[in-house]
Amino acid sequence: MMRIVLIPDLDAEGWRSMALYAEQLQRWLPQLAPDWDFVIARLRMRAWGRRPLFRFTARYLVLPWSVARISWKKGADLYHIFDHSYAHVGRWLDRRRTIVTAHDLYPYHLLMAGEQRVRARARNVVLRWVLVALREAAHVIADSEFTKGELVRWLGYPEDRITVISLGGDHVNAPPMSEGEVVEFRAQLGIPRGARFVLHVGSCEDRKNIPTLLRAFVRLRALTGEDLHLVQVGGRFTSSHWEMIHRWGITRCVRQLSGLSWERLAMVYRSAALLLFPSTYEGFGLPVLEAMRIGTPVVALAAGAVPEVLGDAGVLVRDNDAEALAGAAARVLEDERMREALVWKARHRARAFTWGETARRVLEVYRALVGS
């Protein structure tokens, strides 16, 4: 019997792409290989353990030690670290048997930014240590060709030891809603009757390009002449973001939601007029795929791996410019035939991205590595 130790991160329960990846592989792998033994190296964190000092200790000492103990007690044919930011755990393991999934190479770009604040310099010491450990793994699974290219270019990782395996999108499902249900749901979101809303899903960190999102939204309202609203899901606006919102007079038009279930998120997608996604760096771009699956038109900045995921099933804007994004979004909102064509293409393309297929290809990597 093959024994594979699966290593999710400390936040592998929650509303994040890394958490979703861990959840779906833990669900699918035992179904596809029932004769294999999958051991989950999970470290439960109590509420007090989420304080910064305790989290640091748990992440960089307790979790690696716990995984190493599993190895000593039970043995393992392979170890799979689900999140590249936990690649350091591999230092306590047999590196010849260790696989790491790299969702992106954003830690490298943080290093190259050269921030000089004391906290940033301390963070960068840890990032260098983690990236060196990532480079020493026996094999890396990348979410996209974009991330694979960055691994080769910036880390010098051997191309023949990287396998590109896309994420799935079939975790979001929303049944068709009646007119009454749509009205009721939009009222719950605080959207006035008859008004449409633009959606953004993800965090509000720098690479998500929130200032450009807000500028594009303001310009889009002017171009369409509509009482459009903006719903942001999953992030937290900074004080500077709120200052922009107040200064531009769009406070009543902006909603921010968090803690949604996947079902609830799918309903938000289904109710939205379009997804506006101006992120400047994505290792995959899961919200784009989620929108495609539900049938929400997508207007996105052509950055990172987003063009790989979206293809021609949405509108890609080449310039990181609020005016260009607003113009593209206005065309989608005003041209019903264009919207219908995009929705059809998106749903058709999204069918190829399933978690069952992701898990099947991960199993192929396991078999190839064990066989070698």
C-alpha cells in the first residue's frame, strides 16, 4: 500500500484558494486511489494560537516537527506540501520524496520589492529561507504555465521537474433563481431594485489593484449613466481605499462582504452584471474561473495567469488603466449579444476545469515519482 502524507497549511479551513485546494484534494484523492493510505498532517490551531508569535512558532517549528514525527512513526512513500509558502517543512523530510505545489511566486516579487521597514526585512529573511527550500523539492506542481515560467526564470528550478495542473472550478454551483428570489437576494445585498452591480472577488492587497478598480468603477458609472453598484467579496478595504471611496462620492454604491459560503458566493456571481478583475499578478486567478462557471461575464487585466484561464471567454484589457477597463466593461454591459456570447464561451470553457481532473493528474505525479 502506498502511503502519501498530505500537508495543508495552518489555514486549510476557510475561504482561500489554498484552503480550497487542500479541501478538494483531501476529498478526491482517496476516491480515486482507495487502496492508498493518505495521511493528513493537520495541526489544529486554538483561538489563542492565532496570535502572531504563536502562529510563527506553529508554522516554522511545531508543524515541521509534527510532520517529521509522522514520518518517523509511520513512514511515507511521498510527502505533498499543498502550499509553496510552507516549503520549509520539506527541510525536516526526505527531499527526494517531497512534492510542493506552487500557486504563484509572489514571495519572490515581495523580496525583489526591497522594502526597508524592519518588519518587511524580517519577513524577507523568512521568505528567502522558504524559497531555498522550495528549490530543493524533488518535484513542483504549478497551477499555471505562468507560474512554471517564473519558477524556471527566477528560482532556476529545473523545467523537467515541474508539472502544470490547473485548479478546478466546480466547487461553486448556483441553481437558477426565480425573479422573486433574485429581487430578495439583491435586497439582502443592499442593491436597490432595478440597479445592476459590478463584482470584485479576492483580497485587497496591493497586487489586487483596488485603486484602479475604484477609478474604473467611477468612470463606468459615468459612461453608462446607470446607478451601478460595486460589491467586493473576500477582502478588507484599507483606510486609503475608503478615503478614495468617500472622496469620489460612491460610498452608498459600495458593499463589502466576507465569510460567505461557496453556495452564497455562487449566488452573488449569478446576480452580478459582470466580474471586474484588475489584478496585476495572479498565479491562477480562481475568481475568474468561478465567474466563468456560473455565467458571469468577465473583464480582466491581462496579467499573470489570467489569460490562460480566461482565454477568449471574456474581455482581456492589455493596459493597466482605469479608463480602458471602464470602456471594456461598458461595452459588455451595453451589448446584450456580446454578453450572451461571452457567457456561452465561458461556461463551455469552464467545464474543462474540475477538481476530479486536478486530483487525477496529481495522482499521476505521485505514481511517476514513486516509480522513479
